[in-house]
Amino acid sequence: MLEQHLTEDRVLFADPADWREAVREAARPLVEDGSVEPRYVEKVLETIAAPGGTYMDLGFGITLAHSRPEEGVNRTALSLLLPERTLHLADEESHPVNAVFVLAATGTQDHQQTMAELARLLMDAGSRTALLAVRSYPELTRILQPAG
């Protein structure tokens, strides 16, 4: 399923100025294709900036930016931004960012299935390291290929 969501138009490589710009840029394809409304992105930014908002930091430099479906999700979608340099979530050095996933889910089942697949990828140290080193879409597709 990850390979179905992370299509070439939803995987970005950029040099954003800060974490806010990174989240906006990562979410841009989802706004453009109507998966989320602009207010969804603003709610994600507001949540991260609020006390405790750094819970979106999954560790290892990976951020999973998301909010609730009623904040403007029209269909389940996932995007990824790999910044050229390390950023800091909520401007906190203890929360480095080297990959920003934006998850939009319409309901619990979609959210859980996408999260489970993402967790499988990120729990494997080799896959996680490879993900953070990706600098092109073809490289990412090799990592996302199901084993077997």
C-alpha cells in the first residue's frame, strides 16, 4: 500500500528553510490533488507548534505530520518530503527532521493500515537507513518493494 500512496508526484526532495516550510511542502501534493484541504495543513502546523506537538517525531529523524479526519481530509493519502539538510521539529534541537511524512486518513481503518505498513518499514533499521539516504524516486521504489 505504501507504494500506492507514495507515487512520484507525492515524493519530494527540497531544501525548506524550516520545519514549517517542510510540512507545507510535503503536504502540497495532497492539497493540489484535493486529498486534503488547506486548513488540514494549518491544523497540523498548529498542533506541532503547540506544547506536546513534537509527538509527531517518530525518532530517527522521521516526522509523521497528521491531524484528525474532520480537520479537512477528503481521502486517505500519504506524501513524503526528504529535505536536503536536517531541520528541527518545533524548532527544538532534540527533534531532528530528515524525513517528513504527511498522513491524511479518512477513518480509523485507513489510518491503522497505513500506519502498520509504515511501521514495518521504519522498524527495520536497514530500510530506515536506506529511506533517509534516498535522493531519487527510483531509489525509494526499491525500498518500498515488498519482500519476496
